[in-house]
Amino acid sequence: MRSQPADSVFIRACRRQAVPYTPVWYMRQAGRSLPEYRKVREGVPMLTACATPELVVEITMQPIRRYGVDAAIFFSDIVVPLKAIGVDLDIKPGVGPVVETPIRSRADLAVLRPLEPDDVPYVAESVRALVAELGGTPLIGFAGAPFTLASYLIEGGPSKNHDRTKAMMYGEPELWHALMERLSEITLAFLRVQVEAGAAAVQLFDSWVGAVAPDDYREFVLPHTSRIFAGLADLDVPRIHFGVGTGELLGLLGEAGADVVGVDWRVPLDEAAVRVGAGKALQGNLDPAVLLAPWEVVERRARDVLTRGRVAEGHVFNLGHGVLPATDPDQLARLTDLVHEASAR
Ligand code: CP3
């Protein structure tokens, strides 16, 4: 009998069950560090690629073939559901998401209508095709969390300090919460489409929420992320929550309802386990820049991550953020083997 994603090492680790070795996958494992990715993307805009099931399947599979990782991450982008409901935005190479008309007032909210499954037929189609092709390897669905999406929508593009975002959060809390409610419903609907089509786990990326202090997180962000995680509970898939620079927020990310808390490279995993508390698994957390150093350095650092990760009730090895474009794919292939061998029990 073919093994099922639910029995896979990755899903078992997320559920804090016994595993024969520590599972591993990499954020941004598909993408610009792979020559085969650059080849299939030649002349195809990012958002076109995301809406073309043939390309989504091929690009999602590329790192599986090359690295032997324990999970696939769906090839898409956090702005795909916003584009699908008609927000005028694009992804500019080397820049990121750029929004034509930023959201700054109550009237601007009108563009954020609810997402229906029919808005993203190519997502369900791609997920179904991938689940068939992956066999027992689990597929991770994902979405951007409301704070990170709000930042792109309010700023109009990538931002260092999220000034306008915080200005709305502090200065116009009612508008802020109305925006966050709409984004939460869109995000929840987008994640449900992926799980109902066969994704075995989900990751909610709140990449930029580390800009917010803990008390403000509790007041302005947590009610919305909690609503998303609660809205997924009946689907019974592990829920991973990740953000960058969230050392002070790790406990709250778990409290919001995640089963697995993603940790960047700034907090060692044994310390993160204390901050997150009982009943959660951890994911992380090798600094992606370490992969640019000689292999001996990668090996030493990766072994340290594994040792510290043993303190957690469950550990999924990953980087502390996405694979950097300059990374040599051979380093990642070697790292995958090392994680499997060094953690075997
Ligand atoms: O392999 C994977 O992880 C799956 C694919 C994936 C992409 N984006 C593909 C992508 C995932 C999970 C994302 C999520 C995403 N998108 C996040 C959260 C994760 C994180 O990195 O914190 C964020 C903040 C975005 C917004 C975004 N989209 C940025 C900042 C960029 C980079 C812009 C650039 O070119 O430097 C994108 C574009 C993007 N998303 C690319 C890819 C492969 C590059 C586009 C290209 O190759 O032309």
C-alpha cells in the first residue's frame, strides 16, 4: 500500500509524535537558486506562473526531485488571493509585490471582497495534480497572514519600517480591525481551498509581524490570526505559523492557535521551546546565510540546530527564513542528507 501523507515523518513531527529521523524542508526551496526554475520561468511573469497548473506542478516538484526533502511547499505567492479578487497589483522582479492603489481609507476597503473557491480554480487544480504526483510526500499549503498582507496593501509595496501600516493600526484602530477582518476571511478561504484539494498541512506566513511589540500584537493582530487558525480546526491538518524577527512574539504565535511555531535564526531552538511552552512543535532555524559558507561550517551549525531542537516536543528542520538566491543547490542537497543521517534514532 502506498504511504499516506498523514503517516509521513513530517506530519508526525508536526503532531509531536515519535519519528525515525528529523524531517526537513526549506522555505523558498523552489525558486531562484535553482537553474531548472530559472529555465521554466524564462519570459513568464510570476503571477502568470502561479495561475498555470502545469508550471505550478513542475516548479513545486523541482526541489523534491533534487533534495529529497520531506515536504513540498505549494508554488504560489502570498498576494495570489488578493490578485484573484481584483486588487490591482503585480510582483516586480527583485522588488516584490507592488500595489497600484494602496488602501488608506474605509472606501478603499471595498476592493477586498470575500474570496470564493471559483476565484482560484487553478489553485485547487494544481493542488490535486500535485497530491497525485507526490505520492506519500505531504504538500504544505500556505497563505500570507493579515498583518503582512496589510503592510503591502497600505504601503503600496515592500517597506522597511511599516510606517503607514502602524499609523493606521495606532491612529485608526476601527479601520485597522475592519481591514484585518476582511484579510482574515480571504486568507482563511484561500487556505481552505488548498486543504480541501488535498494539502496535508498549512503554513501561515506573517513575515513582517516582528515589527510589532507583544502588547500590540495581542491587541491588533492576535484576534485575527486566531480566527484563521480556529477556522481551520475542523480540517485536522497541522497549522504552522512563521514570522521573521519574532523572538518576543513566539509565545503569542503559539497562543494564536498554531500547532507548529516557526523560528528564525535569532533565537536558539532550546530557548524558543521555553518561550513557546508545552504542546507545540518547532520549525527552524539555520540562518540561510550559513549556506553561503564552506560545508564544514554548514555541518557544524546544522548539528547544533538538531541538538537544540531535541528540547522541543517536535522538530521540523528548516532555515530561519527563505533560501537566498545565491545558494548553491548542492549545499542544500548535502544538508538534507546530513539532517536525516545525524538525527536518525
Ligand atoms: O518555495 C517556496 O517557498 C514556495 C513559493 C513561495 C513564493 N513566495 C514564491 C516566490 C512562497 C511560500 C512565497 C511567500 C511569500 N511571498 C512571502 C512569505 C515568505 C517570506 O519570504 O517571508 C512574502 C513576504 C512574499 C512576497 C514576495 N513575493 C516577495 C518579498 C518576493 C521577492 C521579490 C524578489 O524578486 O526579490 C516575491 C516574489 C516571489 N515569490 C518569487 C518567488 C519564487 C520570486 C519571483 C521570481 O522568481 O521572479
